[in-house]
Amino acid sequence: MFRQFLPIILLTISNVFMTFAWYGHLKFKNTALWIVIIVSWSIAFLEYCFQVPANRIGHEFFSAAQLKTIQEVITLIVFSVFSVLYLKEQFKWNYLVGFLFIILAVFFIFKKW
């Protein structure tokens, strides 16, 4: 049973690295772009070290579309926390409404028809 949740754990770890790789440099706007790119690619390598096994293991239990959906929901959650805590940006009501529509998409993707 734990093996079924392992992809979700790995995808969450992967998304933390991904979010820092893609958006962490926004606090360092005075750093040369080439340095930011190298650092971001280094962080992205760590992301792939979790993402690839998550998808490989996860495909035993989920379809590719379901895995992608899980990953997107995790990405939104991780990014929301990141943007509020790290970037000090405000979480607005319309973001929540958009996320609710994505949750509706999750329902349709995972529903057995």
C-alpha cells in the first residue's frame, strides 16, 4: 500500500526542487543570468532524480494522464506555499477559484466512467 503513495511523495519532493529551480532566482535579480541558469539547472537535476522514479513507480498504479494531473496539483500547492513564504507574495481569491476549477478537472480525470 505504501508503494502506491510513494509516487506522490516523490512528486512532492521533485516539485519543491522544481519550484526553487524555476522561481528561486527571482529574489536574486542582481545575479548574472548565466550563474542563475547554471544554479537552476543544478537544482533541476535533483528534481529529475525524484520525478523520473515517481513516474516510473506511479505508472504501476496510475495512467500517464493521472500522473500528470497529480503532478500539476502538487505543483500548484507547492508553488502557492513557496510564493507566499519565500517570495512574500499575496495569495489572492482568484487564485483559489482557479485552483478549484483544477480540482474539478481532477475529479473528471480520476472518475471511473
